[in-house]
Amino acid sequence: MGITMENVGIAVRDIDATIAFFTDLGLTVVGRDTISGDWADTAVGLDGNHAKIAVLQTPDGVGRLELFEYIHPDAIESQPAQPNEIGMHRVAFSVDDIDKALEIAAGHGCQPLRGVATYEDVYKLAYVRGPSGIIVMLAEKLTTH
């Protein structure tokens, strides 16, 4: 059996603000829609499932995010995840310029959890608290192997 990664799905409070954050970082919107109906109820496992969705793609065409803003049932607020919690942890992106990426994130009111770290002279990286509390890891490769 063959398998490939399709996307990472993330429920968000404000789909437009989240799209703006990720498109400013360099992703592109490849589709938007509003979904509902029996097929959506069955696929997701929620009665009356009705949501705005958007699919964003990285410039290399490989990585995709699918964002959901629930219309019905009401979205359930939760505390933003911490890096050591079990479950969905973070979404990570390689960037050419981490300082520029952090500047873009700051323009959306999103700051690093602590700062920028250097891992063994290979990566500069930072965890940023993005829209809807999403943890976004940004990593700039410093050397090639």
C-alpha cells in the first residue's frame, strides 16, 4: 500500500486572519470553500457539520495546511497547547530568513515562545505562537550536509 501526506488540518477562530498570517509567510491559498451536508457529517463525525475551509500550500508544492473555521457546531475553545503536551504539537516550516519570518509573524501580533535558538550550528529556530494559539516552528538552515 502506498501512502503520502495530504495535509495537516487545523481548526481556527478566524480563518481570514490565519490565512493572512500564513500567506505573509509565503504559503499560497489553493482553495477555499464552505462545506456541509451528510458527507461532511460522516467524514468528520459531527452532526450538522458546517465550516469554512481553506487549503494553503508551501511554495515547493509539497506541504499543505487545511484550515477550518466552524460555523456549526460551535467551535470549542481550549487552552493553547504547550510544546510538551500529548497530541497535535506544532507545524514546522523551513525558511530562508528567520529574522524576516519573525518580523512577519510580529506584524500579526505573534511572538516567539522564548526566542531564537541555534541547534549545533545547523539551524536557527524558534517556536512562535500563531493565530488561534497554533505553535509554528520556523527553522533556517545554516549549513548543508
